[in-house]
Amino acid sequence: MKIIGTGSALPKKIITNEMLAGFLDTSDEWITTRTGIKSRHIITDEKLEDLGAEAVNKALEMSGLGVSDIDLFIVSNVLNGYDTPSLSCIVAAKTGLKCPMFDINCACPGFIYALDMAESYYKAGKVKNVVIACIEEPSRMASWDDRATCILFGDGAGAVVLTEGDNIKGIKLNAEPDVDKIWMTRPLIDNPYAIWKEGLVPMQMKGREVFRFAVNACTKGVKNLLDESGIDKDDISWFMVHQANKRIIDSIIDFMKVPSSRFPVNIHDHGNSSSASCPILLDECNRKGMFKEGDLIVFSAFGAGLLSGAAILEW
Ligand code: UT7
């Protein structure tokens, strides 16, 4: 497939590190040096589905396609207020999309998992035009008393429109299932035969172990994909890496030995927006006119699961 439209939407409210230091035992200095984050957008009076619809509408507008042209709508999302219907149905009710649709929960690499699904449907001859939207509100997952997690995240939505083409040069997905590294639970309704004992447990994360997984998954995943695709790293114009921690990105730059100017970064004013991170970055770079036809772009993302994935796309 080929990307012909991108869009993104961010909440209005911006929370700076200094604002967090007002109620948490933390500092701008700690957050900046350990993560590269200076501020993040947090949903307050907006609705997550409205951000999703805005991102989809912008991507559709850029693509020149209308909702009736779309054959499949895939939404990547970890958490939203509804357990049913799916967030894809909620966003479709706002945008007018009426094609088959579903949600996936692959955490931060959700955009790459969704790209793989879109490409597979396309190669099976079932679809011509696909919309992917990654719509995330991780600010409602971490406890705001937990300085080790809540400082990391920002909310937002990113979307792409894909059509027929042979621009996806390779995708590689990876899983190292391990519930213990990043998890969160919410209560289920009790019934007469089963009582839910755990209650709500906000996001728990073993930060250092996830850090190691992230660097390893990203460097190996990208190297393996480049080797398998017969593409040299020096031919890659842009590396779009999941914006989880600037130190993770710097470790990948060191390992790959490519100029840091080829790694666009927006973590300083977005934080980690889970699967929305890659498509938001893509849209921002696209709207700045950074890409030219023929540019090779690598995507790489990692997160809860533990899942990771990498993709190479020709612009
Ligand atoms: O997209 C999902 C995937 N998630 C990630 O990619 C996250 C990966 N992990 C990380 O980015 C880093 O591990 C963190 C940013 C989460 C933590 O950085 P770290 O350098 O690994 O710090 P640490 O967890 O080893 O903690 C070092 C110290 C601890 O204090 P002690 O035990 O040494 O006294 C923490 O309690 O820093 C403390 N600390 C903080 N101090 C000030 C933890 N959070 C904070 C904070 N402000 N916000």
C-alpha cells in the first residue's frame, strides 16, 4: 500500500514539567535529563473520540478520498471509556465511515501492527483504501501520584489513509509476552458466582527492564528488517521511532551509527502518546514538507505486551 494522507489532533491543555513538580516529588531537571520530555498535551474537556475523528478527517482531506471510498477502518487504542462498542465504531459514527472496522490493542507498536494488517488485507485482494487511526489517552492509565509513570505520557490521535501501491518495503512484528513489565487492570462487574477481587490497579511499569527491551527490540528489529529487505541503513531518509524516551532514541542512534538529523523527534512537547506517537510524528513532519517522493522511512515501536515492530515505507 501507499500513504496518501496523514492527520493528527492534540488536546488543548499543555502540562509542563514545572506544573507536575507543583504536586509531585519531581523536577524539570529530572524529567528532562531522564526522558527528554518538557511538556505534554492532556485531555481535559475534550473527548478522545473527537480527537480521533479530527485526525481521521484531516487525513481524509489530504488524501482526496471520501468516507465512501474507504474499505477498512482500523483503530489502535489501549484504553477508552467504552468497553463496547469499539472505538472504531464510535469514531466512525462521527466521521461517516461505514466500512468494516475493528480495534486492535497492541499498545505502543499498534501503528505498525495496523500497517501490517492493512497490507495483508490489501495483498489478499480484499481492500483498496484503508484508514488507520491511533487514538490514545494514556493520561487516564497512570496514577497521578506515581512520579515514575505519570510524567511520561501525553494524549493524542494520529491517522493515515492508505491506497493501492507497493510502497511498504517490509514489516516485521515481534512479541516477547510478559505481563509483569507493563500492566493495568480495571474491575469487572461482580455476578452472583464470581466476585472481582483486584479493583482498579493503575499502570505498573518496570521502567529499567522496559528500557532495555525497547533499545534491544528497536535496534535488532530495524537491523533484521533492513537485512531481510536488502536495504542499507544509509539509504534510509528518516527513522520514525516511537517517542517513549529521548535516551532510548539516543541509544538507537548510537547503535545504528546514522546522523541524529535523520531521527525526527517531538517527545519534548508530546511525551509518550502510545501508538499515536508514530502517526502524530509522521503527520507533523509531513505537514512541514520534510518528505520527498522516494524517501525511505523506517518506523520502529515497542511497548506493553511486550510487543514491538518495524516497517520500511517508501514515500
Ligand atoms: O511506551 C511504553 C514503554 N515505556 C517505556 O519506554 C519506558 C522505558 N523506561 C524509561 O523510560 C525509564 O526507565 C524511566 C524514565 C521510566 C525511568 O528512568 P530511569 O533512569 O530508568 O530511572 P529509575 O526507574 O531507575 O529510577 C531512578 C531514581 C529512583 O530513585 P532511587 O530509587 O534511585 O532513589 C526513582 O524513584 O529516580 C527516581 N524517580 C524520579 N525522581 C524524580 C523516578 N521517577 C522520578 C521522577 N522524578 N519523575
